[in-house]
Amino acid sequence: MSLKIGIVGLPNVGKSTLFNALTRSKSAQAANYPFCTIDPNVGIVEVPDERMEKLAKIVSPERIVPAVIEFVDIAGLVKGASEGEGLGNQFLSHIRECDAIAQVVRVFEDKDVIHVHGEIHPQKDREIIEAELILADMQTLDKRLKKAESEAKSGDKKKAAYADLLKRIETHLHQGELVINMVLSEEDKAQVSDLFFLTAKPLLYIANVHENEAGSADVKALKTKLNIPESATLIPISARVEEELGGFSDEEAKEYLDTLGMKETGLNQLIKASYSLLNLITYFTAGPKEVRAWTVHKGDTAPKAAGVIHTDFEKGFIRAEVIKWEDLVSCGGDVQVREKGLMRLEGKEYVVQDGDVMHFRFNN
């Protein structure tokens, strides 16, 4: 399953520095002037999961294959981007290709780092980005709504209902609200899915804090500063600290994190939050060739999970052998698991649980 997170924000808020840290690379240019990123940088990042190492110790595989997320460093947006200002609509299209959005908001003060508007104002900065996304969606909606209203005049109930749905979305956008915050049925979402609304994408916030706050930032206070709901996902990260960590050995990084009072890097928190934001879970396959993490949506059934490996597995699905990863580790292997009766056979209706170790039986 290919997952793509777009990193957005105003110019010079730390997006490219964060991206370099994420990918442990210098591929994204990070400079102290607006629009130093023109073409989007793309990096594949492993999803940290300590369960894989524990499974590997039991089955001794030839290799370990973690789940991954693709991060895209998108050029800084400015006020008027939806009308072509700055680097304009080209970059809104890059966002459209992503599954979710991570908005970086600068919170740290530093006179040596230019702010595109001359002053640090996190709430205003957030609102500018979201306003541009809303304006872009309104442009997308405009043509479709005119057509729908015209077709609704025929008296067709379905066409009239579709036009009403678009009008509701238009009203919501005019109020400065994101589509994802609307109460829409699954049928409603399906009807407008081909419009690819930017503001319908899952969204999380990254507060780029000063390095002195890397391990002590108050998430609740930051949400207040950005004026976002308590339910919103916000990860406080010092992009500068994360970039420094990228040059350390594992032991050095651990010592540095300890001095900052951090249990794990901000990037690990971001990667896990991105995975969660998209309502995803992991199941594993474990054998002598490999221990591999597979990504599925919460609520997916066993045949769906099998289909992630190969479509033929889903089509010919018979049943799945399922073991809790903790049981496999604590028992010391699948033979012992079977002896203790902890391996289950599950059918087509089984809903996959996070951490399941699965083996599929299927017809060719």
C-alpha cells in the first residue's frame, strides 16, 4: 500500500530541514530565503516498529522489511498561491497527489532566520495555508456546481440531491472551514471523491519549536497558540535538533535524547502519527526468508489483508492462520504456539488486528 504525506507550510518554516532529517539526507535544499524548494523532494521513510526486531529474534529471517511512508517536501505556499502567487498552483497540484497533509508551523523565534511576513505569528501562518487550500477547493467546486445546478433543473431527484450536496460543501468552504471537518456520509464522500478536495485530506500539524523546547513543549499550549481544536493531531518538533540527530550514531542519539528529556525522536512520533492519521494498522508475516510488515486499514478483513500481498491471495482466499505477535515472541516460535493452542484459524469475516502474525491459505 503506497502512502504519501505532503509536508506543507509557508516558506522558511523548516520544511526542508525536517525533510532532510526524515530521510537522513541532504537532498532537500534548506536555505534562508523564500522558495529555495521548487521541485518537490520525495523520500521513503521506514515506519519504526520495535515488534519487528522481537519477531526477528524468534524466527531468524534472512531480512526484515518494515512498512514505509513516502514524504513529499512541497515548496512553501504564500498568500495568493491559489491565484498563482509565489510558485502557485503547480504546488497545489503536488498536494493533491498526497494521501494526507502535514502542515509545518514555525513557533521558534530566531532573528537570523527570515520570516516571509516579517514576524512570527503561528495562528496567522496556519490560517494563510488553510485559506489557500480552501480557495483552491472553491475553484475546483465552482465549475462542477454550475453544471450540477443546471442538470438538477431536469427534476431528476438524484441530480438534485447531488447539487444540494455541492451547495452544502460550498457553504462550508465559504465559512472558512475544511471539508474534512464536515459531517458527510460515506455515500456523500464517494460522490465527491473525484473532485479530490485538498481540504478533505487528513491533516496533522508540526510545531517547529526552538531546540531548547524539543523535549518539553506543551502540546496543549501550542494548540491554543495555533487556535486548533484539542482533538487535532499536533507534534512538537525541533527541526534543527532532528537534523543534528541524523548525524549521530544510535548510541550518541540516545544520549542526546536523554539530555533533552525525550524518549524517542520527534520524527518517530511524526511517522507514527502519520500512520495513525490515515487509520492504518500493521500485520506481519514471519518466516525464515523474511519478517515483513504489511499495511492495511483498520476494519479490513483477512481476504483484504491477503490481497495486499497479492491479488490472487484475496481472490482464492480460504482461511488465515493467525497468531498474536506477543504470543509468538513469548512462546519462542510457531511450533510452541501451536502446541499451546494459541494459533487460530480465521475465515473471510475475520477483522485483522494490529500486530497479528498471519499466514494465508488460498486456491491458485
